[in-house]
Amino acid sequence: MVCPICFEAKHLDKDALVSNAELAGTVPMWKWIGDEGAVTFSY
């Protein structure tokens, strides 16, 4: 998942994303993580 705010702020090209990447914010990410622990990173 790619942060849409960061992606748009940097004016990146959606066609340059890897095939399994998708623009998604925090809500979809937390749903994807579920109740299990997860490691995330942020710049």
C-alpha cells in the first residue's frame, strides 16, 4: 500500500508503481493488518 497523500505530494506516476501496489490510506492498511501485530515504516 502506498500513501496517497505522499504519492500525490511528490507528483509520482501511477504507471511506475509495481503491479501489486495500490494507493491506500491508513484505514485500509489497518483493516489489512487485522488484529495481528505488524511492522510499519514511515519517513
